[in-house]
Amino acid sequence: MKKKIHKKICLLGYGYASLIAYHKLLERYNASDIVILKKSSRNHFLTIQHHEIEFSPLPIFPVLESELYLSDLFKNIPKQKPIRVRYTDVANFDFREHTIGENSLADFMISNESINKWLCLGLKQWSEKMLTKPYKQVRSKIERHYLSKNKATRIGYINGLSLFNLAIQKIEPNIIQYSDIEKIDYLKKEVITNEIIINYDHLISTIHLPELLSLCQKPSAYNFESIPAYFFYYTFDGEMEENEVVYDCDYNSSILRCISVTDSLLLVQLQAHKYGEVQEKAIQLRIKEIVPEIKELKYLRDLYAPTSYPTENIEDETTLENIAILKENNILPFGRFGQWEYSDLHEIEWCSLP
């Protein structure tokens, strides 16, 4: 007989979105009423430990002007300067050499006069699929971040850690680890793991939306498209200061951008569609070309995140109906992957929490 417990709020999934949600829910609930369900076998990559070095491996920056950054989440968190961005000259690229489909993401970028530099970087990040696919989620992100008049000043790392990481360190959530979920009975409001049954009033899910639908016996035939992310990490010697970002606008280079997360640790984002093909020695040579202040590099490791950027709006009627059914039964898909929306943490509708 499995043990059964009841919680007013159950957060399914462990990461920045669920931890910040936990913090915000404490404004209305007691800590004893909330629990986070964390899969024990999953590496959540909030930080990576490499020998004596601990760092945030994903480029996730708070936005200075956002309500989230101005909230009590960042109370007593050290201040930091914004990131500094520069671009190399465009090389080996001419947008006229590419056939661009009508209503594609590339077509949208050109119509907004974002030619050559932006299209070059876009093709490197989103692959040639953007020449034909609309990638509406990416388009919406460009409109919000690059074409909007609203300021979005990105705040850099401190000692290799994202300020989001420093902010969540003070949160001490109630966590139940599980090895597997058998199913979610949304009518009985139960999450049934292979060890325990959690009865809830509200379930907030930050796990991937197709996984949630499947657990609720509402599997979807819809193709949930996304683009992966691919990184190399290096220690370095030289005069590159922390929180500098260099975008590589050479179309023949596999590097998308380099980010100095400290004055001796470099994050290099690569073309994800070239995963498994990239030669590490070639990356080192290119880094020294575009960041000449770097003198010595030592490769640490790589990281491949297969699902990083949702690309298309969900337009499948059956899937949308099933999402609506879950919401009617107090299940809230939440966050980038829970809602399957290409949004950053400061763009999440935190006011939608129960």
C-alpha cells in the first residue's frame, strides 16, 4: 500500500521556474502546504562542478528593468554590471545566396531590415530550417526583445554564477524525490509515483508539456518542435573581463557566441545542428581569432541540451483542448517548457500562479 499525502500546491519539475514559483507562492501559502517533485535521475544543470570550479552552464541573465529582478527574490543579492556585447564583422555570408520562403522566419527578419548580420546569426542558431519554417515562437521573441522599445538590460554573472542561481540559493523548498511517475489522475487530483501518491489542490507543471499530457493520459500526436543548444567550456588566461559577449558573424564558423562567465572561464555556444561534427581544436583557433585578448585556453567539457528553444506555436486543436481540460482541473502548465513557449524567466506570467 503506497503512502498518500496531501498538499495544497504540488510543483512538478525542478529548475529555476519551479523554485521561483515556490518562493512566490510563500506569499499566500505556508511552506508545509507546498512541495516540489524532483526526478532523482535527472541532471538539472543549474550549476556544473568541474574539479574545484562551480559555474552556471546556461546563459540565463536577469533583466534589470523587469518586475522579477525588482522583486524580493533578489533582495540582498549582490549587484552586478550588465553584460557587454560586441559582434565580429560579417564574413562568408550574403543573404541573397539563400532562397527564402514566404512567411518564414528569415522572411520576417529581412522585412524588418535585419539583413546579413542578423540573418547570418539566425541561420547559425536556428539552422536552414528558418528559411522555410515560420518559427513563430522565435519571431515573437525577436519582436519582444529586439524590436520592442522596452529596455532589456541583461545583468551578468558573479563568480561564474547566474544571479538567478544566487537568488534561489536562499530558497529552502520542501522536495520529494521520485524515480518514476506512473500517472497523473487529473480527476482525482493525484500524482502517482512508484513510491508515493501526492494528492493536491493545484498542480503546477514545469516539465515538458508533451510529457505532462502523456502522464495525464492525454497524449498528443502534435510535433512539439524545438531547437537544441550546444556548449563548450574553457578556462583561459588573458585580459578578457567577465561578462563580455562576442557574437561570431562568420558564417563558416561553428561558434555562435563566446561569453566570459568569469575573467578566466569561457562559455562557447556552438551551432547545435553541428553536434558531433565540431572539431575542438578548430574552435580554439577561432576563439583566439575573434577574442585576441585570450592567450591560453584549456578545454573543460561540453554540454548538449537537446530541447532548449521551443520554435512553433501550438495550433493543434486536440492538443489545445486537452490543455484546456487540464487547466479546468487545476493543472497549470508553467514556464518555457511547461507552456512550450520561448520565453525567459522575466517574461513568465507569475501572476497566474494560484
